[in-house]
Amino acid sequence: MNTLSGYLMACTILVSACSEVSGPATAEPTRLESIPDGAVKITPETDIFPPAIHSTQWSSPVPMPGPVNTAGVEDAPVMSADGTIFIFFFTPDGNLPPEEQLFDGVSGIWWCRKTGSSWSEPVRALLANPEEDHLDGSLAFTNNTLWFCSARQGNYNPIDIYTAELSGDQWINWQNAGQQLNQEYGAGEVASTYDGDSLYFGKTGDGYGQHDLWLSVRNGGNWSTPENLGSVINTIGDENLPCISPDGNELWFTRSVSGMGYYGPAIFRSVRTGGVWGAPVEIVSNYVGDPGIDAQGNLYFTHLFYSAEHSKIEADIYVAYRIL
């Protein structure tokens, strides 16, 4: 499985797999128990292509502290505005086909809380009935609402967008985000504003490139027709995996190709001034993507580790702290 948006593309076969195969009724392993023997854990000291920061407004990126990162794949970081709830996608082996992830008991959304300066041990988010086969990925968490993508029966598409609410330590009221977003608009990975009334998302078709970034605004029980963010943001390339800052004035996203000659995807930032999005600036490069931001401006993102031959090894969550 590829990380970043590749998780979604790999899951397209899961709906048929769900209807044909029943998962084994065995005890679920822990994240560490599920990681294959001999898996290599990359550290900053052994990283051949470390993240490169291009702004003095953020510190040099480092692995996220605490128990989040393992020798498996940690991806799709989502941080609450106050910096106390962290949500991410985990799978023990990036090479597992999605039909195996569906039944491995660990692949999916995990989350943890911060108390003082320490993060709790991550636990898996329960976002379906126990008898329901599903595979989920985290998208956004705003004002106690989790936006996530899911491959499960009953979808409009092989993968649909869902929402759930956090109540104490339980995820409740999970539900499909509806026909309009999923089928009519074909919304991809969404980023929600803090009030939940605006959605930024990547989607294909009728744009400038393979993936463009679009905006849809809630209108009562419906969503407005998606508006392309235009040529200032979008290019003939691939813009995807957006994140909107809690104040709504910073748009972060992933481009599939660095504009500065680095390897792999890179993270860009656009600042809105007077209601107009400014030209995006490349902030972090070298096999990075899927940004998340908190109210303090700390930047969380996925960093993919590659060998000297550019073969993927694993992925971790990194953080670059905002320098005030």
C-alpha cells in the first residue's frame, strides 16, 4: 500500500471483498505485535532523504514525540485545534494489500490524547458496528467532529466520506456524509473549517490538472456546487490532501512534485489576505505530504522513508514547531 492518497486508491476493491469474505474471530493484536519481524525502523540519523524546511517560521522537522511512531506506517495526521487530540492512520506493513488490512485487526484510524506534555498510548477508533467489515482513514477533526473516509458496504462509491463525533473516549453518530458530497460532487480528501460550514477538498476532472483543490459551502442541509480555487492554487500538476488552519486563513496542501528539485511530494502553504488566497510557497520537501496544523501553527505531516534506490521502507509522523 502507498501512503498519503495512495491509501484511498488501494482500497477500491474492498467493497467486493467485504461481501465475499468474513474476517476471522480472533483477538486483535496490538500495533507493535502486528508489525512484521525484521521491519526496519528508520531514525533521523539513518534517514537518507530527511525533510527539508524552507522557512524560518518553523523549526527543523523532527519525529512526533510520544508513542505514535513505530516501524509500521503512520500516516494522515490530524490534530485538534488545541493540540490535545491526535488522530492518524496506521497499518503494520505498507506492502499489505487492502483486503488483508481489512481483517488484520489493526489497520485503520488510531488516536491519543495529550495530558501535560505526554501523549497517551494510541487506541483504535471504533467507527462501525462490531460485525461490520470496514477500513477507515482520517481526514479532518474540527469542533469535535471527525471527517474520515471509509470502504464499507452501503457506500455510494467504493470509498465514501463519513463523519463521527467524539464523546468522552467514544466515537458516536458515525454516518455517511451523503450522496451530494460523495456521488454528485466526487469529493476526495476533505479539510473542514472550524465551524464545519466550508469544505476544501481535492478532486479530479474539469480543472487545471490531475487533482485540483475545490471549495464547497454548507447551505442548510446541502452543499454548494464546488468552486475551483483557481490557477493561483492549482497547476497542471497534482494538488491534493488539503488542510485549513483553525482561523481559516492558511491553506496547506500537498503537491506531487517539489518545485525546488527535491524528491517526491512536497508541502505548500497559501495565506489568505483580504479574502484572496496568495501564491503558494513550498515549506517542506523530500518525500513529505498530508499536512495538519493546530491553532499555534505547529505543522504535522507524513514523512516517507526511502532507500538510496528510492524504494519505500516505512512512514512516520513528523512535526515542525511554529517559531513565534
